[in-house]
Amino acid sequence: MIAIIGAGPAGLSAAAAATRRGEEVIIIDSSSQLGGQYWRHLPSARNDSHSLHYDFSKAQKLFDELLSQPLLTRYSNSQVWQAEKCGDQFHLYILRNGVEEKVVADKVILATGAYDRTIPFPGWTFPGVMTPGAAQAMLKGHGVLVGKKVVIAGTGPFILPVATGLAESGAEIVGLFEFNNPFRWIFNLHGLLLNPSRIAEAFYYLKKLQKHRVKIEFGKKVESATRSSAVVDGTEIECDVIAVGWGFAPDVTLAGILGAQLGVDSDGTVIVKVDRRQETNILGLFAAGEATGIGGSTLSMIEGRIAGGGRGGLSRWRAQVFANGLKKVYPVPSILTKNLPEETIICRCEEVTRGQICTSIDELGAQSARTAKLFTRAGMGLCQGRVCGRNVSEIVADHLVQKVSDSERIAGGQRPLAAPISLGELGDGLAKKF
Amino acid sequence: MISFTFNNQKIEAIEGMTIAAAIFSTGEKVLRQTRFGGDDRSIFCGIGICWDCVVTVDGVINQRACLIQVSDGMVVTS
Amino acid sequence: MKSPDAIVIGAGIAGASCALALTNAGLTVLVLDRGPVAGGTTGAGEGNILVSDKDPGPELTLALRSRDLWFDMQSDVGDHFELEAKGGIVVARHDEKPLKDFAAKQRAAGVDVQEVGDRELHELEPFLTPEITSGVFYPQDSQCQPMLAAAHVLRAVRLRGGQVITGATVKAIDTSGGRVQGVQSDKGNFSSPIIINATGTWAGDIATMAGSHLPIAPRKGFILVTAPAPKLIHHKVYDSDYVANVASSDADLQTSTVVEGTRAGTILIGASRERIGFDGRMNVDILRRLAAQATSLFPILRDIQLLRAYRGFRPYAPDHLPVIGEDSLIQGLWHSAGHEGAGIGLAPGSAHLITAQIIGKTPFMDPAPFSPKRFQAGAA
Ligand SMILES: Cc1cc2nc3c(=O)[nH]c(=O)nc-3n(C[C@H](O)[C@H](O)[C@H](O)COP(=O)(O)OP(=O)(O)OC[C@H]3O[C@@H](n4cnc5c(N)ncnc54)[C@H](O)[C@@H]3O)c2cc1C
Ligand SMILES: Cc1cc2nc3c(=O)[nH]c(=O)nc-3n(C[C@H](O)[C@H](O)[C@H](O)COP(=O)(O)OP(=O)(O)OC[C@H]3O[C@@H](n4cnc5c(N)ncnc54)[C@H](O)[C@@H]3O)c2cc1C
């Protein structure tokens, strides 16, 4: 049996490919729905016109096929919190609606996706400051507008659909700021030539934004926030939501737990290393989608299909060229973590400031993100460094006038648990003889 | 529609909504205060990664408001 | 730097304590560590400073003194490492007699021991399971944050003229005529007539480099860390099985629970012990056992989430006593290592034993039981 973790574009494509080949598949996702981040939609009881999606028909086809597929078992509201390889088999420990179950599989496909990458700035902990993904998830998943007057900023193609969705749903976009210059697309002309449909997609969003009189301003970023405004380029803009994102960070936790080789991508993110068949260095362990490098939903689907045993042809290469080009168009400049005021909170969970991190280096002998963390608790809170880990590394390295090493980045992606489990549930596993 | 309370305030929600979505739909953003600084916090990543939105649900602490769906009569506190 | 009076290898709690004691005695000290400060076992342990788990004998004498020296160290370098005399409570689930007999022996040895009945016990720990109706309270048991302790102690050493070089791996120990001359490291060679081996689990390697030997081996331990919670647990609470485990030589896995809250709000649950070399893998079964034991002591913890688990390797000697004193084969080589699961608690006491002997003062206790000689006899 094949276990697929994650029911986004990658996981669903893998499930379709594998079941078409007659394999028995179980697909496990922490959400109540199929679709992952990209295809998030309203619950079936609510009528969703899918007007917020660029092209939902692909998703609908996959959902329909898989929901009537007898070879597929679906575990929703199910989070894999721990995994082990025992002999040739994988043991997955799953919290299904809060109760632990064990699933044994011969092959595992990790399609765990990514989350928004964020970088601190003064005021970024105020309620109303959030990631573009959060604004998108509230809108697509619940039809809830996060605010009335919204500033959207950061970098990357993703801020366009978010701005479009919010504007179409009635929010006033009081500022849309892309930090990188559009002329940088020169670095991805070959990607565009190989993937011309992407041009149409971009114009789709730009036209809609124009309709709502939303202008993109380039080269600017949110410098700071107050409870009711954003400061951009020295100007205060009144708003009730500021959505800032700097691309995505892959979720590699389970791959790390299973001992798969991790690597560092050209954008500095930690990724799962895979071969041409999307297999990791651990026999029988595959990975697909954002977890193997940020590349968008098209590439995720192709990788998923290959991991599920289907064919990729040249399509993966084409999509990869585009994805690699995007990283050159939308780099995240290292300047962002430099020169932050001392009192800026870096670790949101444990409320650790930049000043405290620097003091741990200057006075206590911290020499790496790991020791800075031991001394300050940065990264030791509920999110286990998923949000601040990379920023702490950058700040420590900057303060020591060094570069963050690949091994430190990879160590930052290693976590002993993929999700928290209550002590009661954990202990009860003894009686269940897992 | 179902209803639940958030800090003793009754809130109506559509079935299937998360706690955070239901609270945001009333216009409220503040979900909790931090342990050390007492600062207001809300949702941040919106997908269960950052744990900034944690609330107490029916007496159980540290529950992510952006993931947990509301149920009728649920008691949510900061 | 001109040649230091002493070189300390290891910037964990053992090395830091030695460096401070020697500095305060007027010696100039150089501390070398291949990693950062507190990057070894000191960065992977809990901060228990316990007298309650030790049988009367030399280790208890050392522990009692060392516990007081922790508070002296705090007055000396400042209140920076969350030192707190929070007290320990030991309970017995099945048979209380061994626990009470043990307590009586300890009282005779000078430990502050208070037997507590049902009501008092649950006043001390309101969330302890009602199934347990009596226990023993040890007000002297204390706690610190060991990483911050090592860091702040070494900061004081630097401010007082000592030097700390991190990222410097010691590759060789120079000796001549049975005496140490200095060390070779990848950040340079340093000479000194006194070398303190405070490399914990790796102390055997340093002894070998100097031409001596020391049988220190790793013993793996796990600690569970929960999500932050309101104050539910007020002391360190443990099952008396733990005491039996600490003194055991059985190589199989043993688990017993120690539950305690920290200032940061997280709850720590330790400590499993197994002796399987440096195998760092996570073992889900151990996590389950620790969780089951902790929730049976404190049912309220059932709803508290496990956030992470970490493991470390306790340095231990075959007889479970630390190795503190001058090498019997190589002069000028001193060891403070092999403290097993008590290295935090015993660090300042060990530092004082060594410093007193180096500067020719009478130590507060007879150091002979800890001498490395016991493993080096027939080897010369
Ligand atoms: C919040 C957010 C919103 C986004 N919205 C858009 C958008 O509107 N348009 C767009 O083009 N791109 C969007 N993206 C980008 C998105 O990452 C990709 O385009 C696409 O969704 C990637 O597909 P995937 O299958 O690799 O991963 P995902 O779609 O992210 O799917 C991964 C799935 O794995 C599940 N999972 C992870 N770990 C576990 C575990 N341990 N146990 C169980 N389940 C687990 C997750 O719950 C998730 O459902 C968004 C990204 C984020 C973070
Ligand atoms: C899970 C667990 C829980 C624990 N709980 C407690 C507790 O509650 N209370 C308690 O008292 N004890 C506890 N301990 C034990 C305690 O942590 C150790 O006994 C103590 O930290 C040992 O300190 P150390 O300074 O001797 O060793 P370490 O902290 O390991 O320091 C040795 C240093 O030597 C350095 N080194 C090694 N080789 C070289 C070389 N060749 N060159 C340069 N440097 C080198 C290393 O980098 C390291 O930094 C626990 C241990 C574990 C694993």
C-alpha cells in the first residue's frame, strides 16, 4: 500500500496516478477537505462559485475521479505527527480527529507543501498583520474577508492572486507593493517562452486589479506597522490589515524525521532531495510538490504524478525552468533582516527581540543559531522555529559577519515531531500496542 | 447557523467555519494576549504553522483557532 | 596571550565551573571547546540540582556542598540562570517502605527531609493524582537553566581576565616526562602546566590523547518538553522508581518519571536511561512510556501537548561515581568528568575539589573516592 501525506495538488496527482495503475492508496491530510493550499474551497454545504480560483476545473476533475475511486482510502482531519521506517515498511502515527492511529505502508509519498515565508519588521506582531496566505485561506476556505482596507506587500507572483481575490470580494486594496523590479523578468524570459500559459495567467490578475483601480508599486516594502496603519517609503497608509509575504518555505519536517537527505535550494530554503523518480535516498520514500522546492501548483502536480508512478515527459523540466527563473525574478534581499531596531520581536512565540539575540552572541558566547536559541529561547516556542528559524540564523550570521552555512540551514529544518500530540493520547498508545 | 462563545460573547457561525474565521467575521481580530508582554495577537499564517492564534477551547489550552472548526455550544477563551 | 596557568578543555558546566573557581583562586585560565559554549550535554539536559536521589556516601556529601556552591556562584556572577530552590517531592506508588527507609538514611546524613501526608502532599502539588497519599519533601532540591549558567559563568571568567576560545578542537596533548606541557588545537597550540579535562562524555578521548585512559561511556536519555502551560506543577516530582534506576547498572532501557515546570512555562518530563552508545534515533515507545508515567502522576497533563523531545548522552563511569582529580599516570592532567545524570548539580562542588588540590588547600571533603586512580591502577 502507498501512503500519501498531503492532499494538495501534488498529493492528489500522485493519488490519481497510483490508483490508475491499480495501486491501493491512502491519502492523509490534516484538513477536512481535499485540495491543499491552492485548491482550498468553501465546505461542500456552502455554494462555492470558485470565482476566486484561476482554473478550478482541473481540481474538480481530480476530486471527482478520486472520490469515486475504490482503491483510495481518505483520511481527513488527520495529521501525521510521527513516522518511522521499520525494515521495508513505514509506520505512520496519525492523529485522526484527535485520536491516534497507526498506518503501515510499503511506500510513502510526502506531499506536505509549504507555508508563507515571513521576515520581521517593527509592528509585525500587531493583530491585522498577517501573511498573504492567511488572508487567502480565510477568503477561499470560509468566505471571510480579513479586513476592509488592506495593504499587500512582499514579493513574488502569489501576492497578485491574493490582491485580486480580496478586491473582487469587496476589500479596498489601499496599497500593493512588490519589492522587486519587474525588469527582473528578463532573468526568466526562457521560462516564459517554455510556459506561455503563465503570461495569460498574469494578465488575468492584472486586468482584474486594474478594474478595481489597484496599482502595483515596485521597489517598496512595509517598513513598519502601527495598530491601524502601514508605513511604506516613509508614508503612513491607514489600513486594518497588512498582508506581507516573502515567498514560501517548504515543510520538510517528516522527511527529516524519516532520515531523508535534505538540501538547500537556490533561494536558501531547505528542501527534500529527490531523484528523477521523485524518490529520496530512503528506499520507498518519495516526495513531491513544494516540499522538494518551491515551484507552484503546476510543477507540484507534475511531480506528484511522477511520484505516483505516472509519466512526466518534458513537462517537469519546463515547469522547473520556470520555477528556477522565478527565484531569480523575486529574490528575498538579505538586507531585510539587517538594521532592524533592537526591540523588534524576532521569535513571535517566545517574544525574543533582535537585541536579546545579539546580546547572547556578544556576551554569552553564542556562535550559531542553535546556541543563540538555547540562550534566548528564540525558536523554542509552539511553532518550533518554523516562523523565526531562518531569520534567527540570518541575524546571528550577520552579527558575526558570517554567512549561514548549509548545514545550519538544514539543521533548522530538523524537528523531532511533525505535530504536537497531547500527553494523554501519546501515553494511550502503549495500551494500543502500536 | 450554530453559536459558540468567545470570552463570554456569543458568536454565530456557519457550520464548517474555523474559530478564527467565525471571530473575524464579526470584525474582531484579537484572539489572545501573549504570556510575557501581554500583547494582543491574532491569526498570522492562517494555516496552522505559526501557532500565534492559540486559544483555550472547552478548557483545553493552546488550540489553533485557524484550524479548529466551531461546534455548537463551544466555549472559547483567549 | 602568554601561557595560561591552566587550560580547561570543555565549555560545558563542568569546564565553566572549574574555570571560575580557578580564576577566583588567582590563576589565569584558557577555556577551549570544539563547539560553542554549552553545546555538549550541558545543552541537552535538565537543570536539576538534586540531593534527594543520592544514597548517603561521597556523592551525597559532594551534592550537598555543591548545591550550596550553586547559590554562591549565583551571588558571585549574578542572578542570570534561573536558579531556584524549588524543592523536590518523591512519591511511591506501590510500596512506601523503601522510600521512607531511604529518607531516614538521608536525614541521618544531613539532608533536610520532610515526610508529608495526604493533605500536605496535595497542598504542595494540587494536581497530583489522589491515588498517591504520601511522599517525601526535599526543600534543598533546586533547579537552574544550565546553558545560561555555563554561559554567564564563562562570561564572568572572561571579564576577570580569562580567555574562552570556542570552535577549537583539541587534537593532541603534549606531555614530557609524564607531565603535561600543553595542548594542540586547530586554533593553535597552547602551553600550560595544568590541563583540566572537562569534556564530559568525550573525556576518555582526551585521556587517551595524553597517554592515559578513562572509561567514560554515553548513556542516552530523553526529555519531553510540553507546550507552555499555566503553573500546574510547583516542585520537581518524581516516582521513587527513579532513584532505583539512577543507581542501576542494567543496560536495558529503564524509564521513570521526573516531572517539573520551568520558568518559561513548559513542563519537562524526564528521564529515560539506556546504554546503547551514541545512537541518536528517536524512539516513539520511550516517548509513550514517559508520557504515560507523567500523566499517571498528574492526570491534568493529559490535555497538555508534547511539543518536542530531545535526547542527550550522559557521561558515566562504570561505578556511577564522577571522576574528579589528578590523573594517576600523567601529572598536571586533571579530570572533572563522568558526572552522568548529575553533572549540573555536581559541577561547582567538583570545581572546588579540583581547585583546592591545585592550589594546595584542604578540600571540604576527602576527594579520594572520586580519584581517576580507581580506573588506572594496573595500567601503568
Ligand atoms: C496559505 C497558502 C495559500 C496559498 N494559496 C495559493 C493560491 O491561492 N494560489 C496559488 O497559486 N498558490 C497558492 N499557494 C502556493 C501553494 O504552496 C502551491 O501552489 C500548491 O498548493 C502546492 O501544492 P502542494 O501539493 O505541494 O502543497 P499544498 O497544497 O500546500 O498541500 C500540502 C498538504 O499537506 C498537508 N500536510 C502537511 N503536513 C502534514 C502532516 N504532517 N500530516 C497531514 N497532512 C499534512 C497540508 O495540510 C496540506 O493540505 C498557497 C500557499 C499557502 C501556504
Ligand atoms: C536527558 C538528560 C537530562 C539530564 N538532566 C540532568 C539534571 O537534571 N541534573 C543534572 O545535574 N544533570 C543532568 N544531566 C547530566 C548533565 O547534563 C551532564 O552530566 C553534564 O551536562 C555534563 O557536563 P560537562 O560539562 O561535563 O559535559 P558537556 O556539557 O558535554 O561539555 C563537554 C564539552 O567538551 C567539549 N569537547 C569534547 N571534546 C573536545 C575536544 N577534543 N576539544 C575541545 N572540546 C571538546 C564538547 O564540545 C563539550 O562542549 C542530564 C543529561 C541528559 C542527557
